[in-house]
Amino acid sequence: MSQPIVETYDLASLEAFTSGLVQAGFEPVNGTSRRAWRREIHPAFAQLTDAKTMALVLLDGWPYTPPALLVQGLNTNHSTLSGLVCMWRDGDASLEWTTVEGLFGRIEKWCSDAVSGWDTDDLGRDAFLNFQQKDRALAVFNLPE
């Protein structure tokens, strides 16, 4: 198996993870040097989207930087219109994403929260969205009234 071209702090951990991806039905996306992987969508997403596949993109900084999960058609907090699912906060030290079991467990928790309406909604998980381009609007109201 050729080595993925991902800048990593722990090549053995990355290789173990990509082996786990293959065992879980992921396939590398052609032309991405094994950075991007795709498989049938996790069943936990069934109530949230009609998408048939999901993608996982390995980012530089492994294992301290989690992979990006992409699922199209979600209409909920903690996801973007481009399909990025906000699974972990910046600086999350859990390293749950370093195993497929941890990744799938997090997906199941995320989907459960999305279905139940984000009872413990903490948009801090989406802090980076504050730096995305937005439409400008001005709302004016009179406080004394």
C-alpha cells in the first residue's frame, strides 16, 4: 500500500487509520493521493439527508488535526452548505477521529444531536463559520421603545 501524502506527526497512526478506512468500506478518491476517501453514507445520516455517499478528507497535522467529513444535503446547525460537517471543535484533544470506531461513534452522536434539535447547542463548534463571507444587513431598533 503506498503511503498517503499527508503531512503527519505519526505516520504509523495514519497508516493504521487508512487501513481501518479500507476495512470499513472506504475507497480512496482517484487523483487525491489518498487524502480523500469515499464510502456509502453512514446509516445515522438517514434521517438528515438523501445523500448516498460521504467523503472524508485527511488534513495535514495528523493525528492532531481531525479529518474533514463531507455530507451533501444536510440542513442543520454544525454543517455548511458545501457539505462540511462540523464534528469537532478547534483544539479538541479527544483524538476520537484516529480510529474508524471513534469516527463512527462521533457521527452517531452528531446525528442524534441533529435529529433531537441540538438541545445542548454550542455554536462554538462552528467558530470558523464566523469568518465566512456573509450578506450584509443592518437592523435598527429604538431601545427605549
